[in-house]
Amino acid sequence: GHGVVASTECSVGEVLDMGYVMAGDTVTATVKIENTSSLTLPFSVQLESLSPTRDRDRQKIPSFLTSSLQRTEIVGTQNYNGFSVFSVSPIEGKIEAGMSQDFVVTFSPDHESLYYSDRVKVLLFGKQTAHEIQLKGAARDHPMFVEGGVPLDVPVESLAVTSPLAPREALKGGKVFIVEQGPQEAVRSLLLLLEYMEGSAEPARAEITVGAMESPVLAAKQFSLDSGPELQRAGFALDGPKGALELGQRRRIGVSWVPPADLQTSVPPLVSALLTVKGDITECYRVLFMARVVSA
């Protein structure tokens, strides 16, 4: 007899990022798997969030008690309504030799969170794992978003809200909102850590990304990062701190740092600035700039 190997090729890599959507909306993406063998391959699809072995993972230490480097959870935020955030269709079938199969991945978040995630496995013959794809996505209640920096919040909605006043507004996406001037203005914190290599001719660099989703409710789309004299005195420089956005566009704010001559290395500089994002509402982000010199 002759041994035949079941082989397939997938149109995406290890991660499928569905991007940002408005909470309550639905987006889809297509994954194509091609049968490159001479066999007809029966397949089935499994989502990690629906796996019967997931109950064992719930006995582990909660993720908000571990550092971001130690977090290994695959399944992130889940919908409040009890339905799966991600779904895949079809869930079983056959791929003829030399043919391909399209899988439609649906992302349907029902509330704001930056930490929706799951994993899909494509099995052949009911047991052989052909592909594993990490699914990621984020949802917002408003069509503007900001990315970048070191996470300062809980990666999953793990903490109960005990305040009787505006409980849903108090905890969104694992972030605590501090209302300043009205019910639609909030402050969230982002930390940018810049490490300058001692003796280097190149400055330390970091960046923030501001984006605008495709949304009919979005009119004015502007952002501005206040670059006060404190930033300049501490050695920070900004590239593109202000601008306007088209629908579906992202803009980058670059940050660079060269240690000033009078820098005291025992006290690394920590300066804050306010990033204002104007979409359907105005939101403010407190950006913390921390820098340090590291040896080669």
C-alpha cells in the first residue's frame, strides 16, 4: 500500500484580528482552507469558548491577579446576552481533493470591551488538528478609538460593580471612567514607556494610534495631544500630535525621547499630557510618558 498525508493550506496565519466595531454591530471575515492532498478530508470546527474542558481553566488563578506577561488565557471577554461573541460556519463537512472550503467568521460583541478573544480549531477526521487560529476583536460604544502604550487596566471584565450609581457606566471594557465635566466626558490613562539605549545615536521611540470606525453617527473627527513645555523640558518630542480623520482611517502620533543633559538617572522622567479625541462625543485620555536609560 501507499501512505498518503492529509495536507491543507490556510489563507490566514495564527491570528485573525477582526478589528474595532461598534458594540451591537456584526462583522464577518472569510478564511479559506485548501485541501492540497489527494484525499477527501472530513473536517469539523471547534471554538475554545464552547470546549467542555474549559471548566478546568476556570479553576486557575484569575487573570487580573497575574501580570500581563504571565497571562495565557485564550478566551477573553464574553457577551452579556449569553450568545457567542465569535461564530464560525460551516462547523463540519468535507473538502474534496484539490478543492477549498470557505469558513465565515462572525464577530458580534454586545458591549464595549477591548479584550474579546477566542480560538478556533479545524480538525480533520475528528481528531487531527489541522489549524489553530486565535480570534481577536474590540468593541466600543463610540466610533473613535485609541491604541498604544502599556495596559493599565484589567484585561477581562473580572470585577463586579458595587456602586448603585450608574453601574454600567462605571465599568466598561475593564476600565474605570472618571467623569470630569459631564456624562459624556471621561478620562482614561495610557502609559508610554520609552527606553533609551545608553550611548545610542537614535532616540527612544513609541507611538499612539487614533482611529475612526466606519459609522453613520460620526461627523467631526479630530484629535489633539497637548504638548506642553514640560514634555520638551523632559526631552520628549511629538510627531503629528494633531489632526483630522476620515471614516475608517487611522493616524499615528509618534513620540521620541533623548535624555536631556541635566537628567538624573536615579529619577526617570514621568510627564503627563492630555489627548483629546472628538467624534460623536469628546473623550480625553491622560497619557503618561515615562522614560529611562538602559545599558547596552
